[in-house]
Amino acid sequence: MAKSLTQTKTVFIARMLFALDDMDDLGGFFKSVIIAQAAIESNWGRSVLSSRYNNFFGIKAGKSWKGKTVNMKTGEVFDGKQVTINSNFRVYDSLADSIRDRNRLLRMPRYKAVEPAATPQAQAEAIKTAGYCTATNYVSSIMATIKANNLTQYDQ
């Protein structure tokens, strides 16, 4: 019997919290934003990229990436048009590795406004502004996911 979306979300959030509770240095990253971003990017852990390759944030593998990769189709928005392209994505050994790499990425100079952001909304806006994704509704999707699932209760 297939799990309901509510069950899927509950299990996903619990799994994320378990991984996050083991993190030494979350710094200024809001758990609510991390969980919502992972939920959106991985379709609540149901995407092939997350379920098979532990990439919960849709992080692509650029030239500097030295780890394993997988080439997959992905949706992007270019000049206001939705297109499907093939891209190389990073492959991780675990959910925790995916979270750690996301946080490492968001500590790069390009994303300097993300970690010190004072609110989940400001953090989501800084992620989008720095060019993390091409989706025009990224910030509103993150905020709607946070609100619908009461994720701010996990922020310290």
C-alpha cells in the first residue's frame, strides 16, 4: 500500500531533523529553509536524484567537483521559458553529506548574504538572488512549504 503524501512528508521531515541534529555547524542556516529547500528539490525525497543518489538539493557538478556524478534531465527556466536539459549532478553517500555540501556551497563568496540573513524569508531570497536556481517562484515555494508544514518550529 502506497504511503500518503502526509505520511511521506512526516517521514521526510523526521529524517531531515535526524540528519540536522547530527550537524556540528549549521551556523546561521535556518533548519526550516534547509528542510523546505530539500523538500522542493527532491519532491519530499521521492525524486530519483535524492532516492538513488542522495542529492536532496539538486546541486549540479561543475568542473571543480571531484566526486561521483550522474547525468539526468532537469527542468530549468531560461529567458522566462521552461526547458528540459541534461546536467551532471553531484552524487553523495548520504543525506547528511548532501546537507553538508549544500551548506559548504552556500558559504562560497557568491552566496555571502545567505548565512547572515535574519529570517527564513530573507535567507530564501538571498539563495534565489545569488542564482541558486532558475525557478521564478523559488522563494514563494520555499516559504509556502515552510508555512504549510510549520517548519519554523525547528529554527533556533
